[in-house]
Amino acid sequence: MSVNILITGGTGFVGRHLMETLVGEHTVFALVRDAARLEKTGLGGKVEIIHGDLFSCDPLPEEIDLVFHLAGLTKAIFPSEFVHVNYQGTKAFLGKLKGLRRLRKVILVSSLAAAGPSDWDEPLTEEMEANPVSLYGRSKLMGENVVREEAPSPFLIVRAPIVFGPGDMDMLDALKLVKKGMLPLLGKGRRRFSIIYVKDLVAGMVKLALSHFENETFYLANPSAVEWEEFMRLAARLLGKQRMHAIHIPVPLGRLLAGCAETYCRNFRQRAIFNLDKFREMRNPCWTCSPRKAEESVHFAPHFALEEALDSTISWYRANGFL
């Protein structure tokens, strides 16, 4: 059955894949600040545009049935920006939804960073207490909590781990180093992460949104975590690199490099993924979560094998001239 769906953050990495999945089957409204960015996705004529942002926008259509709230900040020049967008922006946006009489559910796309790192042999589950270690993670948890407290309809919170796929720019720098035969590793210990291919994440999000579940939190991730070195060596093989030189960066040096990167970005008003806040996450060796609740609730299961998904991602980088 076709429904009317409003998406925030639709021009972002995950948002573009979500819109591609929904258009044609449902009526999609996109809240966008810059319509030109939407046109670049190739979806400009297929979605209804609502001009504005989380704080100020055109009136929302009364016929909205579902809302996917993806808009958020993952990179910041100043720490206060995380709270401003991920918490205060979410709070302001929820206020705009109060007049939507047909609204059935709000789906907030959050992050594993809101919950924090895990123990090596115990992936996080939804009932475990959150313990974010970064400013970004704390701001995402604040956003979750305001949805729990102030959503004008039933809600779902979807926590995603590392997401990769065509259009992702955060993994590009690491892959550029891999292409050169370099494999940077923080410290000498093993590092384990939960991951998910963007198309599998979107499929799970849609399944949950259209399900009868309400007012709950779900992790969406591949059932098996990966070790970072193995993941990068798989990327190297797909890139045709036969020999890799592992570069073990001591943790104190990693902290120094993160501080230098942050100072540079602040001086030149640039946002970058690597900074002291990201280092607070990176120094923890294990970030894993269990998707069992989603598996049992809506029969969620990733469709794409890891190698196929990573090969598709690398192919996209190559086709667009990034690798």
C-alpha cells in the first residue's frame, strides 16, 4: 500500500539510497535546504520538495503518514554544532510534526556511537545502558532521548554501525591509502567492528517502518562483525593490490595527529571526519552490536555478501573518479 513519506537528510549518503528505494512505490517528500543538491541525485523530479531545514521550513503537508529523520551532523568544526543540530534540531523538527493528524510513525536514524563501544566478546543489545564516549555520540543519544520524550506519534529508533556503500565519502581516505599499498592501523591490537552495507540498512529501515512495532530501538548490522585489518585487506585485494605495508600508529601519536587535524580544520573552517572527537571513538578496539532483535522481529537479514558489497562500493569510487 502506498503511503506518504517525509524524509530529512535525503541528499545525504543514506538518505539518497532511501529515496531511491521508496520513489515509485510511495509518495516521497524531501526536506531540503538546497534543491540543487537534490537535482544532482537524479531524483529531483520524483520527489516533492519542502524547502527549509530542521529549524525553519515551509509548512509540512498534512497528508504525511511516515517520517524518516536522517538529517544530522557527523562532522563539526566546534563541538557545540553537534548539540545544535543533532539535539536542538531534532527537538525543533518534532515540534513541526505536531499538526500532522495522519502521522503514524517517526523513524529516527541514529548511530552505534550513541550507545558507545562494546566488550570484545559481547556485542551491544538494545536493552544495554548507553555509554557514548564522543561528543558526537552524546549528541546522538540526546537526539534519541528527545524523540522518546517528545515525538507526537509512535516512533522507532534505528542505530546503525559503520555504514558503507556507493556515495559514502568517509571511507574514501582509507581506501586511497590502501590503493597505495599502505594499511594504517592504530596501535598493535586487533580491532573489531559491526558494519552494514547501505542498501541492506535501507531495506531494514523500510521493513521496520512498515511493521507494527512502535516505541522501540533496533540495531541493524551484519550478523558477523569484521576485524578492521581483514576488511582493509579485502579492499586491497579488490583493488588489485598484492602487497600491503601495515603501518602501526602508536596511540599517543594518533592522538597528536588528531589534535593537529582538528586545529587545522578550525583555523580554516573545514569539517573533517578525523579529529579528537573521532579519536575518542577510535581508541576503543571494539564497536559491535547484535541485530538479533531485528532478525526476530521483522526477519531482517542482509542481502549482500561482504565482498560483493565492498566491490560495489569500490566500483562506484572508480566510476566517479575518486580511486
